[in-house]
Amino acid sequence: SLLDVGARGGPYPQLAMLAPFADLYLCEPDEKEAHGLKENLEKKWKRVEVITSALGTKTGHATLHLTRSSGLSSLFQPNQEIIGQFFNSAGMTDNEPKKGSREIWDVVDSKRVPVVALDDVCRRYGNVFDFIKLDTQGTELDILLSGKDRAMPGALALVVEAEFLPFYEGQPLFGDVEAYLTKEGFCLLDMKRTLLRRGGLKKKPVYSRREMTWAHTMWVRQKNPDGSGLEPIQIHRLSCLAATFWYFDYALWVLGSSVMKPYLRDRGFDCVDEEMRQYAGMVWNEYARALGHKEYWEHGLTVWQDQGFTSASWKA
């Protein structure tokens, strides 16, 4: 079972390989976007459910601040002081902000939206989620905390957007997310960083290294909240998720634990390690072909790293 919170645009393309076997739950407060998601995906996935509420600390209602760029809308107000340090004002063209300008952060409307706690989503659908992706512009930790009784103990892998600077007023930062998830038994596997240059300078140097501002971080469960080791079924599902995102070394490592040998043998999966190595080789070859020889050697085989596959490469 997979839960995508902040599902505008649909789930990660990598997850499509799980579609025949997985229940997909999408959370998108924009009803028009939500309807389009369900229509596009329900024929491909075993089951698709779209939740048209925002997720938050507790079930009820909250104010959603709608920005010019819809992907920046949040239950938190944009922090114009921090935004102005990295985004210059570039004005409007045909009533639309220029890409990357400060105007994309402008709040143009607000509305009251229903909010549901993560644990209440589990209760509503009688389910827990093996994989949870959160990209909600600052409210990610609030959502994680709202799932402390049911959702979080059942989760095996997470993708969580986290900021290193408060681009929204009062939002938690990466350190707060890291402290909570470590306590819950997760470890950080990777992060895809966003790096920005400072704006507002009268005269910029011709070159400067960029600053780390936010990242999409990936976490995997290392132990259960009570400190116990993972059960074989948890390891099985965790290895599937790791392989989906091409962390083949990690997937093979967890499958190699002593508790997995009889589990795999009893299910006829004795050769799964060799099959996974063969699949990794196919991915490697296709990646090289899609990017071309020069980019292949410059970028290496990456998925979550800062320079990962482009959408065109995924389609290829």
C-alpha cells in the first residue's frame, strides 16, 4: 500500500512497476486535480483512492494559502523575508509570473479546506501504508506526528520534503524531521537537494556555489519503534521498495539477513539475489543508452541524487 500526499502531477514514475500489486492512495485537496488523477491512474493500478482533504495535525478544517504557483500553496504562510533572499522580483507577463521569480510565491487567495489526520486516513480505509510520500510545503512533520499510533509504526519507507531554511512562517525544518524519524526507527538513505543562489544582490559574481535550501529526503525503516528487528514480511516489502528506486545494494543487503533465508526458500525465492543483480544490470545499460555516453559517465547511475533521471529518460 502506497500513500502519496501532495499528489499533484501523479506518483513517481518509478512506482509504476508496483502498479499491478499495490493499492495507491493519493491525497490532493484540489478537487479538479484529484478527479484527473483518479481517471488517469485507476486502470493501471490494482486499486486507486483519491483523498480530497489536506492532511494535518488533527482532523478538522484549516486555511490553505493559494499561491500564484499552485505547487507552493501551503497551510503555512510563505515567509517573504527568506523568499526575498533567494528570489528576485521579475514582474508579470500576460498576468503570469516569470518562472523562478519572487511573484510565484505571492498568495492570491485562501480558502478553508477539510483536514484529516494521518491515523484517521488509516482508520477510514482500514489500512496502513508501506510507503508514504509527503510533499506539502512545510507541513510534513505535522502530518508524520498525526500518524504516530497507526501509520508511522506500519511504514517501511518514506519520502519527505524538508527545508533547511524557513520558506514558510513557523514551519519545522530538516533537523526537526530528522530527530523525529530517527526516534521512530528510520535512517536517512538519500536526499535530492535543491540548491539556490542568493538573489537581491546589486551585482552578482560571475560564479558562486549554490546554497542548500530544501531537499526531498528518503528514509528506510531500520528497526521497529519498540526497538525490535524487522519481521521477514517487512524486510520483503522494504526490499521491493528499495529495488523500485534502484537501491539494489541496500535491497540485497536486507534480503541477506539470517531471518530471510528460510522465508525466501519456503516461497521459492532462492534465486532472488541473482535475479536482482540481473535487473540492476538491465537498468544500468538502459540508463547509459537513454542519457548517452558522455552524460552517463558524468552523472553515473543516480535516482535520488541531485542529477537523476529526466522525465524523457524515464519514458525511454
